Amino acid sequence: MDMGSDQIDSFAIAGELSKPQGTPQKSIVGTIINAVPPAYSEADYLTALQSLLPTGRVWPRDPNSTQVSVLSGLVPSIARHNVAANNLLIDAFPATTYQLLAEWEATLGLPDPCAGEYPNLLTRRSQVLARFCGVGGQSISYIIAYASALGFPITITQYAPARIGACRVGQPVNSQDWAFAWTVNAGVTNVQKSHIGYSYAGQPIQSFGNEILECAIKEIAPAHTIVNFSYKTS
């Protein structure tokens, strides 16, 4: 099976989007996100609210007054909205989304059975990223990039039927059916680790297994082919 070697630029863009915060990131439209959004403290918002009040003896600014205590109870909510608004641009991209992850999944037809019964945050985000950037293809480079977006480094082996004059001693004598077979080579057990800022309480520190890889590859494998999986023994 000739799977070609076309390049998938969308996965390269996804790699740019998944860089750590603080590194200038190139968005899909080519804009450099380098500006720092304003971040105001609760004290800043308390001062702002007090500045909107009338002046006079019945509008005290004394920190121990009842009025200031009431305002102090309101500003934490405003400050949280400020943080959420600042994170919206980061949250809007599939490689870094958290609050909008469920919306991304609904848009892309996820979660699917490949993720298992209780997928962790990184697994869900990886599936969103792979599905979002997976514009479709049957080439080796596309399938490798798709698996990489899911967090699985792989290689692919292709086969060909045995032909007189082309085979050497010791090579397998493949039948015509082997023209439609290919093998995904991966590690014996894939390990996905939790990361600070990308994981949440209750999520396993590490997860193991290749079920997601096999399920996802079978979903995108050309229909006329047979895909096999080979795992390293050491």
C-alpha cells in the first residue's frame, strides 16, 4: 500500500499552539499573541467600586466600616471574572482549553469510545486536538502526525507481495494480500503523565495503555487495508 508522504501543516500549527505560556505563540491566522492582559487584584476592584460611590459622611471609606465590608464581599467574584476573561484566549484554542473543553468535544463529535469510560484531561484534550487538526489523509506522514497529536510516537511499516527478481534470500514470501497490510510500531506501553497547569485534582498521576492508539488508528485507516500493531518488547 503506497501511503505517500504529503505534509500536514495543521499538526505543525497545533505544535505551536501547545507551547508553554510565556512563549510567543502563532495563532491559526498568523497573529503573534504576545500581549499581557490586564490583571487587577481584589483591592483594585474595591478601590474602583468606592470611587463610583457618592462622597459624604454616609459613604465612608474606612476599612472597618460595614459598607466597605459589603463591597469587600463583592469584589472576589469580580476578580474571578477578570481571571476567566484573561484566560479566554488561551481557553479558546484546543491545545490549551479547559473551561471550553466540553464545547470543543461537542463540536467535534467527542468524546468517543476510543477515550475509554473515564478519560483524563490530557486524553480528552489530545483527542480534541487530533480531531480538530485531522483534515483527513491516507499518507504515512498524516497518520504519524495524527498519532503524535494523541500523544503516541509511532512508525509505520509497509509490505509488498513477493516478486521474482525483487526478493532476496531470507525475505518473507508475501502473498498479494500483503499489498493492503501495514503495521503501526509503538512502545510496549504508552505512559501519559500529569502536568502542573494541565491536570486537575483526582486525575491519575500517570496512565498506561495503547487502547486509545489502536482505536483511533482503526478509525482513520483506509477502508481497503488491514492495520496491524507491533509493540516493543523492551
